[in-house]
Amino acid sequence: MTDDALSRPPVHALLADGRTVRIRPVRRDDHDQLQGLYKEMSPENLRLRFFAASRRSAEMAADRACAAHPGYRALLAETEGQVIGLAEYDTGGEPGARTAEISIAVADGLHHRGVGTLLIEHLASAARATGITTFTADALCENHEVLRLFADLGLRTARRFEGPEVRCTIALDDSDTYLSAVEERGRAADVASMEPLLRPRTVAVVGAGRKPGSVGRAVLHQLRTGGYTGQLFAVNPAAHAILGVPCHSSVTALPRTPDLAVLAVPAAAVPGAAEECGKAGVRALLVVTAGLDADQAKALLAACREHGMRLVGPNCLGLSNTDPALRLDATFAAGHPRPGTAGVAVQSGGVGIALLDGMSRLGIGVSSFVSLGDKYDVSGNDMLQWWETDGRTDLALLHLESFGSPRAFSRTARRVTRRMPVLTVDAGRTEAGRRAAASHTAAAATRTMTRGALFTQAGITATRSVGELLEAAALLHSQPLPAGPRVLIVTNAGGAGVLAADACAEAGLTLPTPAPELVDDLLAVLPEGAAVGNPVDATAAVSEGQLMDCVDRIMRYGGIDAVLVALVPTAVAVATGDDLVRALTGAPGHRAKPVAAVRLEQALPVELLPAGAGGTVPSYAEPQAAARALAHAARRAAWLARPAGTVPDLDGVETERAHAVVETWLEAHPDGGWLDPRVCAELLDCYGIPQLPWAWADTEDGAVLAAERLRGADGRVVMKGHWPGLLHKSAQHAVHLDLRGDSQVRAAYRDLETRFAGLLTGVVVQPLADRGTELFAGVVQDQVFGPLVLFGLGGTATEILGDHAARLAPLTDHDVHDLITAPRCAPLLFGAGGAGPVDLAGLEQLLLRLSRMASDLPQLAEADFNPVLATPGGVSVLDARVRLLPRRPQDPYLRRLR
């Protein structure tokens, strides 16, 4: 045990059965508790642990765990103050050791609940942070439980049998296989912990008032009138019954311990009520109370963690589960949600009401709804995992203003979006008073760009408003996905067709010209005067049967992916008794391509019209809405069609050397800062990032000698001044270009030395670069989202033009392709203008290596490569800046509650 280990704060995590456990480093005063852990073990379990049923071995183990010595670390698990497990590793005190011996002990009666696995995961994460790469462990061959634990971790494990014992060697590689195994264990535990919240057998409303208008009374009313099938209690010491529900003086006075307690008491009373619930054995809290101060909030969460209660809220609208077997509506919304298949999670109660109303009006309905409120505990990640397994949800709607662990959320969302559409309202896109950023990278890494990268990489459909979310949900719920972005418009009014065509083009959809065979086919069924282009103008004279034939023939045509039908009411249709809407909704069977209708006279923004075979067709009041929905569907189809990307292996990466460079520099600069050119170049060299040749000089003669060594065929060089804190050299006029001969080099150095006297510490001399495309690449380490890699047009105008794309690291091969093709300048890279394509493979390598550097080094706060010169012959960084901060590595995938 080390001082560093002792300084790490305790964390809470979920066991396999959904119970909460506290994991923390062992302290010196834990000796009696640890000895008690071993004393309670059966002789057989002691024998399996120590290879002999020795109480003396147990005493020595407790002594060792509480004694500090180099290379040793011990973590314990406890619930409500009782130690239930211990995991430890020991390197033997060897400096720089890469291997450690581990052992594990779990209290009798708590096996098979994931205690040991969870402790090993946390121990492995701590070991990796200190450079340990391998665990070893000895076990008796008959100790099947511990051998199975090691085998099921998801890490590469080798066994060597030596008589009655087996030697296990466990490689601590952070592979996707291991992350997937951790993710699956976390999902199962998380879903189990949510059962008391969303499938409670007993509910108590604490603080239900007698007077109409109180929030607690409103929640109690919703539970009663919603038909909740479980047992329902009210807690109010001043009443015998409220709304026909018997009241009790306290939670401890209830005849049965509730699974879920709804707290609707004043803010000052919330911590005490939560503590009372925890001591009584309540498994989950829903806190609708708002206005908690910092101390009350801390006490609320502490009570939940101490007693293993999951928490929704505070400051929330409530939650509901429309399962007919439960009919739980613990909200204070005006009406009951319609049962259905959409899962809804929001932070804003107002947005929640709008989405509940919208889903009910569309007829989609809701499977479960959670208003997350201030989101102290249960988050959007929890809800995604619940919907993934509840057997009722096929559409997920999220409104999240913040993310607790975006990288864990992204992994969950990538998995869930393969099974169902996940839609969100992109809240908080703008920044009031955008911060003044020191580097181009930090200036470009806006909240909008960061969230956009998260949503894009996770396959989430991000909309800009609640209305747009409902538009997209209606189409994704009712129609098959299009195979691509090609849309054919059919209309009975030319003007409506033009509006629809403009809307499709603005949404990024394409409008292909129908092939001659389709033109002939459609003209054969449409009335005289019809024009078959795109749009198809079927004229006001089109009949119900003709329109149905027209759409069906388009459906069989392979050159389009979706149909948009724009209709206006006409006197012709009224006179003939034709119903053109019925032509879209009355078609038998299931269409293979999506159809969307636009009815300009429609009162509601979006409706789902009943169609044949129990289906529906989305109908929109504006063509822009229909086009946006089709574009969202096309992007989802494209995301699903593309295989999951992989993070390529890179040769020539020296991670240990990079860590040494960073640690050495931070020892000399404990507050962090911008690296000088020499250290910066060394760090880039650790990752094989190509740089234009350069030399450092801090005297006039040194600059001349450097220029002589670096001059190219044309003899020209560049000189850049440097001093600590200098970032934008061009803006400071600290750059001299096109220097020829010694005299010009000397004059340039003297100029910099004179103008920046007292500041200048030296100069960088480089050969004048060849002509090429100037690009920009950078990374910013977001404390919440992790490393964000940016790429786009570079040079002095990079911030003015703002032509950048971004993806969260680590970058996959698909992410790199998207980064290169997304900016508006992308055609230049592929040879537009006749210059020929740049070295695209080299550009991909640069971005992958930048991503790897950011992923390896949490201390890397910013890196700014501008310009990056791309030519057909290669890619090189002309100017690089890197800022380091003294940050501890954090494992974003480690299982823990917030």
C-alpha cells in the first residue's frame, strides 16, 4: 500500500445482482475488519485461499494488507460498513516492475455476485496506471471458482499446471475483448439495479399532502388513477388517508418495505427522508423535490450510496412504466402516457411533457419514461441499457444537457443503435460568451463540435428541436430504412413539388432523373398532361387508383430509395370522390421503401396515418419536415450498413519513451504549460509524426550554421522566433520567410533579437517548404468527453474560415476517413484543381498517430499542428505546439457509479 493508493477516493459500483458496493484502498485501521472477513470463512474456503485451513495465515494476510510497502496495493469492497472482499497485488518492491502477484478473497455467502470480478477490474486499472502489464496468481487445481473468475475476465489468460497447483498468467491488455466483457457485466448489473425503480412491487409516496396542488399528492393521484398493480402507500404523519390510500407516520411504520420511495418533501427534509428510507431497506428513490443546496445534495447522494439505493432526480417530473402488468405512472404530468414502444429519458420536465404528448398523439406511445432532473445518479446510459433488454422498446428518445461519462455512453450507444434508433435533441449547441482560446485547436473545439462528434460516431440521430425529433421518430417508427439518399417526388400540384424538391436538396438528399423505362411506365398510368421528371407532376386530375399505381411502380424501380408524395386538396378529387391519401395508406402489404406524405393543409406538424396491414404512413405539414426525416433515415441506414471501425495498429510508436518525456518535463514544470520546440519535437518523434527538418539556435552564429545545414536546393530557409508563451508567431510578426544567404539569416536573427529583447530564448530554423495544401490537425483533451481530434483547412485563416471536422479519440479507420472527407476543403486533397491527390495514406497516418498520442497521454491538454503541409509526395508538420498539464490517467470504462 502506498501514499498514492491511500489518496485515491473511494468509488461505488454495482454487483451482478444490482446491489451497490463501495471499493476503496485498504487503510491501516481496517485490520480488525479484514481479520473478521477471514474468521467468518469456512475451513474449506480458507484452505482454497491459503492452500491450508490456517487461521494464522488469515492473520498474516490482514497484517500484510494494512502495512504499507513499495509495490503493494490492496483494495477492499464493503457494503454498509462491512468488508465483503479483498483484492491485492504485489510486485515484490522491484522498481519499474511490470508483473505483480495477485490474490482475491470474498466473504462466504457472497460468491457468484461479482464481488471478486469487480475488485480485479479495479485492481487491474490501478496496475495499468503504474505500468504493470501482467498479473500472476497461484491457485489449487480444485479451486474452480477462482479459475473461472480469471478465465471470464476477458483478458488473455494462460495456465501452467504444477502438481496440485496451477499458475495463471493474466495479460492486462486493454483490448476491445476485455472492454466488451466489462461492458456486458456492467450492463447486466445496471439492469438489475434498475428493477426496483422501473418494476417496483411496492411504492411509497413520502410527503403526499392533503391539500390539492401539492406535488406529492399529484404523484399519488397519478399512481392511483393509472392503475398501478402493486402495493401503494402514502407517508404523512398528519393524515390517516389521502385519495383513498392509507397513510403511515413514517417509512419505518409501513407494513411492508417499499422497493421504490417517491420523495416529495421540502428540500431541507430530503437528506433525512433518504437516510430513513435507506435504513428501512428501500431499494430505489425518486426525488421530485427541487432546490437542494450543495450540502443537501451531498447528503442525499451519500445516503443512496451508503444504503445501495438507485436515485432518479432530484428536481424531476417523475418516471413511468406502461407495461400492462405494472401500469406505473409516478409523475405529476397532466395525463397518463399512452402505452407503446418508445423509451423516453429527459433532463427537462418541460421537454418530457412535450415528448410524452407527442408520442401519444402519434400513436407510438411510451414503454417507459424517466425524467432525470439534476441527474445525480441514473443517467441516459442507464436508460439505454434498460431499453436494450426490456423486451418492449424499439425506439429511444433522449434529451440530455450533460454527460457523466461520454466515452462509456458512446460505447453503449454504438451497441444499442445497432438494435434500435436512438434519437436526441442536441441541447446546448451554442455557447454564451465563447471563451478566448489560446490555440487554434481549443478555439475550434466548441461544444457543438464535440457533441456532434459523439453523436455521429455513436450512430445517434441528433435533431435540433423537439419538433424535428418527433418528425424523425414518426418516420423511423413507421417506415423501412432507405437504402440510400435518392428520393423521387410525386405531386398533384407543380408548386408543391418545387417546394419539396428544394427541401430535399437542402436536407442533403439527391433527386435522380427517372430512367426512360420508368418514365414510360408512369406515363402509361397517369392522366394526360402528367410530366414525369423529378418531381413527377401527376396533375390535379390524378385519381386515387392512378396515384396508387404510380407509387407502386416507383417502389419496384431500383433507381430510387424513397418516395415523397406532396398532395394538395383539389376540387377535382372532391368531385370524383377520390381520396388521394387513401392511395398511400390503402396499399396492401409492407412496402420495401419508405414513403412520406406532405399535406400542406394539415393542421398538425406531423401525423401517422393508419395504413393497410396495421401499418402507418407519416404525413407532414411542411416539405422541409418530411425531407429532414428522410435524411435522418438515410444517414441511419448508411451508419448501419458500414461495419464497425477498428483502431489500426501503428508501428514505430514508443509509448514508454513518450511517458518518460512527459513525466520529466512535468517534474521541471509542475504547473504544466506549452512545450518548447525541442521537447515538442521529441514527443512527436515518439509517435512517428513526420516533421519538416529543423534546428534550434540561440545565437546569431548558431542560426547561420543551422541554415547552412538545412538549406534545400534553392538555398532558402525560414526563421521562427520562440519564447515561453508564444503561440501565434505570425500574429506577433515573429517569422521571417524566404531567407537567402548568411547575411539575410543574420539580419533576421538581429531583428527578432531587437524587437523581442528580454523575451526571445531562441529561434527555429527550417528549410522553406515546398508548395502544397496547408492543413490543420490538432487535439484537445476534454475533461468530460476525452480527446477530440480536429482536422481541416490550415494556415493563417484557419479560425476565420472555420473549415474543420472533429472525431473523438481513439480514431478508427472509419473515423479517419470521415475526418479527411468532411471539411469543405476535401476536394483539394483528392486532386481538384488539377494538382493531383495529396498523400492520403500519409495524412491518415498522421491523424491516427495524433489520436494515439492523445489516448496514451492524459497529460496532453492540447496539440496544435498548423500548418500541416500535404503534397502528393508526403505529409509533414511545419509547426507544432503541445501543452501539458499534470493530470492523472483515468479509466473511462471502469465500472463505477458517479
